[in-house]
Amino acid sequence: QVQLVESGGGLVQPGGSLRLSCAASGSIFSNNVMGWYRQAPGKQRESVASFTSGGSTGYADSVKGRFTISRDNAKNTVYLQMNSLKPEDTAVYYCYLRMGTFTSWGQGTQVTVSS
């Protein structure tokens, strides 16, 4: 069983920055993918960024150049550095850990970008 605990959300003004963290614990295989999705009110959940255990990263077009994903394999932790935040980035952000066909999710953390 895998547990994911997120932190770092909050309220920030447009143009500001936030850093999200997600720590995984439990039975974790070395071959995995960690990343972030987000869901805004009235919208479908969308992929934001991902980071494989092999070192490959991927980003949604809407966040490229503004968000950076990183991970610490020794701590089973993934981070999302979010810069130049826009009101349209407002959403609940969920981290995930995928091992094969099995995906575990965090509880979600609210990010609100507003003046």
C-alpha cells in the first residue's frame, strides 16, 4: 500500500511562485512515475507534469517554461516549482505515483492565484 502526502499549496498573487511537495511511503517499486495533475472547478482533471524514475520529464503546454518538476528518489518525494503563476493555474493539485498499471493519489492541495 502506498501513501502520498502533499504540502505547499496556498494563495498567491498573479506572477508569484509556489512550491508543492509530495512524499510517498509504503511499498514502492524502483521503476515508477511520479507527477502532478490538477483540477479546476467545473473542469476535467489534467496532467501538469511528470517525472519517471529513469529521469525523463514531461509538461503540459500550458505550464512549460513556468513550472519545474523535480524528484528526490532517496526520499521518494516529488516537487513542483511553480513560477509566474496565472489565475488560470487556480486548481486543486494532486500528486500521483504510478507503478505499472497501479496509480496512487495524494489528497490534493489547493492553489489559488488571485489579486
